[in-house]
Amino acid sequence: MEFAVGSIVEGKVTGITKFGAFVSLPGGKSGLVHISEIAYSYVNEVSEFLKEGQEVKVKVISIDDSNRINLSIKQASQPPVNQAGAPAGGRPPRQFNNNNANRGASFAPRPAANKEPMDFEDRLKQFMQSSDSKLSELRYMEKKGSSRRGNGRR
């Protein structure tokens, strides 16, 4: 049986990997559903969504020069709708832990906003403290990096 890009067929999951799932198709063919094509929500573990032997509806999204068939489960169905009427799913918002604050100024937590408006002197003081902190961190990183590079020189 020949498959055309865009056709939707029934298949059976025959194998699960870290990067996706292999699906047996009619006519003795098989294809791969990449992890990004399994669900509209973020998929961390394929085994949380699919099991071997499970029947699935898939859409043929491409066939390469080696006749490998790339499939999609999520494109074979309509996206779920949330309460606001918009398509649901997608990657969850990125969360940072306290360890990320030590990696650079861009990850540093912002200070709590004051209830009172800050005058120029307070804003300048805050800027200078922030600037000094960033400069000292950069100097530390440069010193740390130069000591590693210096070991191999003659």
C-alpha cells in the first residue's frame, strides 16, 4: 500500500524510544512519530502518552528519499480547546530555580517594587549597586577563565 503525504491511517505502536515511537502501518510498512508530533502539550516521556500495542490514528507528514515515513499523531486530530476558546497545550512556562541566579545578571531576581515612587538619588544608588555587582561578577569570571587558559602556555 502506498502512502501519500497528508493521508490519515490507523496504525499500531510497535516500539518506543526517547525521541518518539515507531508505528506499524497497513501493508507491512512502518513509520516514526517524533516526540514533538505526539501531543499538543509538552511531551517529556513518550511512554507517558503511548504504550506498545496501542492503536493510533496518524497522519503522514513526510516521506524522505530513503522511503522513511514520518508520522504525526497530533496532526491527525483537532487541537484541544481551553476554557477561553483558544487552542490549549504547548510547552509549559519555563521555571527558574535559585541556582540560575548565580549564572549571570540576566537571571538575577528583580527587587521588590517599592510602594513609594523613587527619587533620582534612590534610583542612582540602586543603579550603581547593580552595576558594581555586575562588574565584580565579570571580573571574577575573567580571572577564573584566564587561570584555566594560562596552564597550557609556555
